[in-house]
Amino acid sequence: MLLVTTECVEGQKIDKVLGLVRGNTIRARHLGRDVMAGLRNIVGGEIKDYTRMLTQARDQAIERMVKEAEGLGANAVVGVRFTTSQTMSGAAEILAYGTAVRLKE
């Protein structure tokens, strides 16, 4: 499955537009991570636990989006974007979305 942030794929033609696809996940903070994050806030620097958590959340959102695109018969997703929103205190949604297409072989 080809994923691109552009609206087309250089050198290839879109045979069929299959529609919007998306994948999301909601992640909550962990008390232990919050304590370490608070300490990191005092001394500065990267909060590696949160970096890992958000990377895993983005990867899972992409996997879910790809699964939906494959279900439509797509071989590519164009215009891939990410967004995030707070769903409640301490929890955030990561959403990956794009347009499922079938590229000419």
C-alpha cells in the first residue's frame, strides 16, 4: 500500500477514487509517565515515554486507515493527513485520514 501526503502520485494515474478512509486511536496518559514528565519539565528535555506513546498511536492509526483502504480495494492512499484532539482530560485521539484510490498498474 502506497501512502503519500500529496494529492497525486508522480508518474502514475489514478484509475478510481474509492473515497475517504480513516483510522484512529485514543490514548490516555499514565500516572507514572506524568510524574516523570513533570520532573522533565523542571530540568528540560525530551519526554521519551510520551514520544514513544504518540509514535505508537500514529502507527496504529495508519494501520487502521490502511486496513479500511484495503477493504475498498485500494492500492494507495493520497492526501494523507494527521490530526489530534483532546477527548477528555489526559486522553487524546490521533486520527489518520486520506483518500483511497486505485492506481493504474
